[in-house]
Amino acid sequence: MAQNSGSTQKAQSSSDERATEGQRIPETRTSAAPTRLADDTEHGKTTIAASVVQKIAGIAAREISGVYAMGGGVSRAFGAIRERIPGGSGTSSTSGVQVEVGEKQAAVDLDIVVEYGASIVDLARAVRRNVITAVERMTGLEVIEVNIAVNDIHLPNEDGEETVQPTTSRVE
């Protein structure tokens, strides 16, 4: 009976290995592998930087109505500071976007802020569909997943639309 359970464990571990072989997860992080070979012909090579995939995904996510901003609280704060610096680059199109890129596949993680009143489930579906379409069309990579984290909800009165009481001077 002990031999039987040992062979069962071996069979189970080999089936687990086959299952993970079938699910190819991109092997590299954005910073680890800066480029992906998109095309190699006798006339030359075409490579795509992982940062390009990251920008495409960020722009595609922002195109959907109901996405107020991208990124967590800290990255949004730094973006706001960057916007106010003269000659600065403004907000980064990669804020709130992480990408893993392999030879043929990509996985995307998005951090978003949703406008109040938008259906988060419908918005996530629309963002996911738009990101997958844009990345696959422009790069030829198969997008295996788009994970979306909703970090905040933007309320209409958070834009500074509140009436600010002027401070009166105590001295003349």
C-alpha cells in the first residue's frame, strides 16, 4: 500500500508539471527585460520595449469613460507634484500600470481610481477589453490577464469645487 501511494504522488506531481507547462506565465518583469523580439526576418529585427507595452496599456485604460485617474495614492501625489514643476513631464502615462512581458505573452496589472456613480464591474470589463485589444493589436503579444485594482472613488466635490471661505485679516 505504501508503494501505491508513492506512485500516486509521482503521477500527481507529473500532472501538476504538465498543467503549469500549459499555462505559460511571462518570464520577465518590465525592468528585467527591456525589449521583446517582435519580428525577426532576413531583412532585420523588430523589438518592442516592455515600457511601450506599459504605455499602451495605460493609455487604453484611460480612454474608458469612468476612469478618473491611474495609480495608488503615492504615485498620484508624485504625479501632482510633477505637474506643477515648470518644464516637468506632467503625469506619466505609466503611472498605475505594471506589465510582465514574455516572448509571446503579456500580463498587465492596473491601479485605477473610478468616478463616483460608475458601475465598477462594467467599467472593469470595458477597461480590460480595451487594454487587451490595444496591446494585442499594436504589439502582437497575447494578453493572458489584466488585473484591475480599484484603489479609490473620485467624488465630484474633491476637485476643489467646494467653496472656500476667504480668510479675513485680523489686522488692518
